[in-house]
Amino acid sequence: MSDQEMHPLAALDETVHQRARLGILAILAENQEADFTHIKRSLALTDGNLGRHLEVLAHAGHVTLRKGSDGRRARTWVRITPSGTQALNTEIELLRRLLLIAELRGDSAPR
């Protein structure tokens, strides 16, 4: 089967496609960098859950983590990498293709 015959779902990257990880990359694409607390609150995740998703994304090279302080408390900053930006763009393009397929099939469906 050629790439042209493959369904777009076959190319989805599970590292990116998971809801929380897709949300993390989307937030970072808007801001380039965000702190742990902002991401946690924006996506309604627990500390442990967000921490695990960040580990997966960091291991894949999609984000980098930087520990620091704001003077009062320790903070973790997350930054999207070029690889993360590309992975997000690929995911968005695949989702667009899925929508197009659904729209085209919807037009030909019996009414």
C-alpha cells in the first residue's frame, strides 16, 4: 500500500495525538514557553499527570524543561522545540485531511 492509499489515521503520532500532549504543544505554540502551573491550570491536569506527559514530550524531543525560580518559589518552564512545532503542524495537517475526508463522504451520504 502506498502513502497515497494510507488513511490519515495511520500516520498519527500517538506521542502528539494524546489529548493532554496535544494541548501542551498547542499552548506552547501560542507562547513558545509557559510555566508548569499555567499549563496545568489551562488543561485541568494534576501535577503528576502533567509531569508524566511532559516527560514523554521531552523524551521525544518536542519540549525542553528549564527549572528556575521567580524569587519566591521554584518554577518549571516548558518550551516547544522545532521538532515539537513540526510534530504539532503534522498533527494539524492530518486532522485537516480527516475533516476533508469526512466532509467529502458526508456530501455523498444518502439522505
